[in-house]
Amino acid sequence: MAQRIPKDFINLLISRANIVDIIGSHLNLQKKGNDYWACCPFHNEKTASFSVSESKQFYYCFGCGAKGNVIDFLMEFLNLSYPEAIRNLANTLGMDVPESSEESKRYDEFKRLEEILISAQTLFVKSLKENEKAIDYLKQRGITGETAKVFGIGFAPNDYNTLKNQLNQYQESDMLSVGLLANSDNENYVKFRNRIMFPIYNTYGNLCGFGGRLLTENNKLPKYMNSPETKLYSKRNILYGLNIARKVKETEKRIFVVEGYMDVISLYQNDIKNVVATLGTAISQSHLLNCFKYSKEIIFAFDGDEAGQKAAWRSVEQLLPVIKDGYEASFYFLPDNLDPDSFVSKFGKNGWEKELKNKISLENFIFHKLSVDTNLESASGKATYITKVKNLLRDMKALVLKEMLEKDLFLRVGASSSSSAPEIKKVYPNNEKKSSPMQKAVSIILNFPDIELDKRIFEEPILKKVPGFDILSEIFLLKNKVETISTGKILEHFRDTSSYKPLNKIASLDLPHLENPQSEFNGFIGVIYFTELEKKRDELVSLLQKAGSSDEEANNEALSQIANIDKMLKKRKFL
């Protein structure tokens, strides 16, 4: 959806918006030094750690790590999607958002489909109030009226006509598109009937689908049924209850992942509100990344039966490639084969917290799983186990955690994890990532976007193959295109690219005080230039050695190039 609004307009919008004014209209900002400060709106704190830089047009919280430009703030603070945040900002500034007819058509389609779901939701809530059996069922499950209201629980009438009649202003093709109707033998029929209805919202609270639970048992029909994949609903991305959990203070510490709606609802009613559900599907990496946006620890809470164990292992397989250093995961298997819903209904919050002390760490669960049916007393059994560990951890990007897991899991069978140490040391020498001169140059540009970029840099062929030069070139073109430049505008330019996240991270770091950023930048460019020249010289010398005297003309050309390079290296002057 981000591409529907022209980039040029977004750049103009950010140029006219002062991040201090926009955030200041929502928070009580106090100026200290060059920046403005407030208590962070995204986590609970007593001492202000939320900073807003007017020069950078960028905000950063030293407490929870929240960061971004003015659009990011509006998205997070007001629970808006990207296009909605742009429209909100444009409205604040009295600007109209230009959209092509095709783009506008796509946006209108999304809004129209969402409107159909909202109309259906209104009908389901009304139907619940009129159906005693449905109300009695919720009471039997211990769900109060207040909780039903929070989650928007409703009821789908047990007929084929009510929904169609009440929503007759909409085309059946659109109702098919959002999953309210289904088709069989070329005939459309109402999909949800005689079911307790659970509206499904995305992270920002936009209605995107439904889940339905049969009110009366019927062996011919599935007990639970969800909306199919639609333009609004993607089961691999949506977590039930995240729109609520993300606003809860406890979520900062940890977030529980369960399997169904009733688990989330029952836990919420027992004052455990930092809970999300995967809606009956296997957890995906997208689910996990969404959780890690709001919490540094995920606790998977599953039934203690075989199905729960299998679900937990699938979670491990999805977790390891995406977890970061400093983040945690553990497993909470409920006793007596109870699910979270039945457990908390029986034992309450106190019982939940008491049992939570028995949660299993990530390494313990992995060891238990990989050691099953393996003779760890034999050399071949140990070899099999170690191979399993290496294969499981192979795609991990959290290299420190990977090293610690390997060390722990290997030591359990009396083996050494030294084989993994060189990789860690290579990537994190002295526990720090070494930045390249190009990375340092880009960092200076992000922190001091007003410094001059000499066009000679971008005309020099030898620099064009250096990793990161393409980013520097993009920034150069952007600076020449817009009237004013800022950190926030640069980041916005890269939003839809793979460079956005690393650049965002760089922008949030405070550089040591630089008396002359221009000189520092030129210095790094010089280092890069002369390093590449030295590489070129070495290549030419190597070619000469390999060619011998067979090609006099080529040798002379190579010698001439070497001589010119030697002159430039001796002068040591580029900019």
C-alpha cells in the first residue's frame, strides 16, 4: 500500500513537517541542549528517555529503542497504517494527497472490503444480544459481557439469508472476496452460520477477518472456522490479540503465544493481557518478528500433550533464524493436558504465575528434543546428536546466542564447541562489529545531512564497485533533488528497500562529537579511494607477473597505469 502515494509528495510532506511540532502536539516536549525530551509513549517510564532531534527530524528512545521519522511516530502512536499516517500528516499541514486513478482505485477497494466486514461485525454483535443460547454459551465459558465487548464477540445466525439481506447494499463478489460468502456448485452461500463470532484485527486494530466457533456440536462441520486468505487477511502475518497486547505494559517484559481465541480471551479476563494467538495455524517467522517488535521475551504456552510438543518444536524451527542477540524464548507446557483456557479458568492468575516457574528454557527444550531416541553413551550417538544441533542452528543470525547454545548443548554430551568460535570472533572482534570506512561515511551523512557531497566522488569509476557506494550515490541524488535534506527524509527515501533497517539503526546511534564533520567525511572517502587504488596496483602487478614478456604492448600499458597510480598514492590527495 505504501507505493500508492508518490515518493515526491512524501518527500515534500516531510520537508514541510517539523517533527518537533508534530510530536509536540501529542507529547509534552522539554528542550534540553539541542534536542527535545519527554517520557516515552511506547513504554512505561518515570524519567524522560524519549528524544526528538529537530536537526535530524528523527526520534529515538534510549529506554525501549523506538525510533523513526515523523511518519513512523504517527503510525506507532496513533495505530495507523503507512498510508493513513501520510494522510493524517497531510491533513495536519493542509495538503491534499495526490493519487493516480489506479492507486486510488486500489485504496478504495481496501476501504470498501473493510467496510463490508465492519457491517457484518455490527450484525453479529446485534445477533448475539438477541440469541439466548449464544449468550448462555458464553456465560458457561465464563466470558463476561465486558470481555465480550472488548473483543467484539458476536453471533452468526443459523440461516442462509440474514447476512445477505442485511448486507444487500454490497455486491456478492465483494462478500466472496472477504470470506463472508463461499461458493459451491456455482452457488454462493453464507460461510458462517450458527457460530460464536470472533472478529480478527491486524496489529493496528483494523478489522481483517473472522473466526467462528460452532454453537452446537455437529460432527459433519468443523468446530472452528476462520476466514480464508483474502486481500485483508493473511494468517501467516496476523496474530489474534496483538492489537490489544501491544498496548499492555507487561508486554515489554514478555509476551505469551497460545493457539486459539479462547486462550487469549480467558487469559485476558484473568488479568493476563500480554497474550496473542496463532489462530490454529503453525507459527510463522512473520508472527515471531511481530512479537519481537513489542517484547524481548516470547513464552510459548501450549498443551502438555503430544500435539503441544509438536507445536513447540515447529516454533523452535521458525524462531532460530529470526531471534536476535539479547532476546529470549522459553516454553510453558500446561499440566494434565490442559490448554491455557481451561487451566486459567480452573486455577486463575495465581495458578498461572505459579506454574510459570516451571517453564523450560530454549536450550533445555532443544536438548530434550534432540536427545530422544539417541544413545548419548556411544560415540556414534554423540556424533548424531552434534550433527542435529549444528543443522538446527545453522541459519541462526544471532551469533552470540548461537555460540552460547552450541557451547551448552555440546557440553551436555562432553563435546567442545570450539569449532564455532572462529566464526564468532570474525564477526564480532572484541565484542564489537567493525565498521568499514564506507559505513562510517554513510553514518556521518545521516547525522550531518547538510555536509557537501563533492560530485567528483561519484564520477570516480574505481569507487563505484565499493560496497555501500550505491547508498551514498542515492543520497547524493536525493540531496540534489530536494530543497532541504534531513535524516528523516533520507530514511523515508529508503523505506521500501533492504537498506532501510540498517540505515535506521545507524541513524539512532550518536556519533562522538565531530568538530569538522565535512573533513571527517572527506577523510573516510580518501581512505576508501586510496585503498581501492592500492588494490588496483596489486592486480596490475599480479597480471605482469603472470604475463611475463610475451605481450610487450600489454606490459607497457600495465606499467604506465602502475606509474600513474604510484604518483597518486604519493600525492595522497583526492578531495
